[in-house]
Amino acid sequence: MLKALGSRGKPELFQICCEIYDSGEWPADFLESIMIPIEKKQRAQEYVDFRTIPHASKIIVLKILTRRMEGKVQQVLGRNQYG
């Protein structure tokens, strides 16, 4: 999906996610997800034989949070600490 957005769609999606992060409020239509099961195996019968695709906004917001947390952690950790 992110590839299909192309160069024009990605900045718009990123801007929406930044607004969500700054305001702390998710838009109502982002609170509902439609899960589309995709077969891992041919002729899948059990639920474990399917996978789902997460909501793109959730992925981007998690990446933003991870980067910001890494910056804070680096200030606290010494040079000799790992992990």
C-alpha cells in the first residue's frame, strides 16, 4: 500500500500521523480497522493459516514514537551501556 501511495501520498500520510502524535487524538475513522485475511498457505482452513495487514497509520506512529524514544534513551545511557 505504501508503494502504491507514491511520492505524493507518503508525505500526506506522514503529516496525518504527526498531527495524531501532537494532538494525542486519533480520528474516528482511524479507530476502526477492516481486517483482510490473506492466506499464508493455499486452501487455508484454520485461522493460523492466515495473516492480516496492520493499519498503515499505526505503523508510522509507532516508528515516530520509537525514534523519539531512542533519542531520549541515548541521553540517559552511557557510552559503555548497551541495549
